[in-house]
Amino acid sequence: MKLQQEANEHINKNRNRFLKDLQSHLRPVENFITSNLNNTEEVSIALEHLTEVELWSRRASELWGLK
């Protein structure tokens, strides 16, 4: 049982690091978009899609794990 627990901890640690790194890459993109473009419907849609990238990536990591 201890081996399984260690494996789960390792997987969770890697997933958490992935999610943290993903956010650290997406936030500058979001800031770049909002700083350089006028607040329009197109920008809102772009930011919505950026949020979708984060959510779909999170789901993929939970369902299928990481490489």
C-alpha cells in the first residue's frame, strides 16, 4: 500500500507542477493581450479561449496523466 501511496504522491506532485507552469505561461499571454488591445468582443473571445486552454489542459492531465 505504501508504494501505491508514493506513486500517487509523485503523480500529484508532477500534475501540480504542470498546472503551476501552465498558469505561469498563460498569465503573461493574458496580460499581453489586455495591455495591448482595446477591450472588444474579439478580445473577450480570445481571453475566453485562453481560459478554455487552461481548463482542457487540466482535464487532460487528470484523465490521461502527463508524459
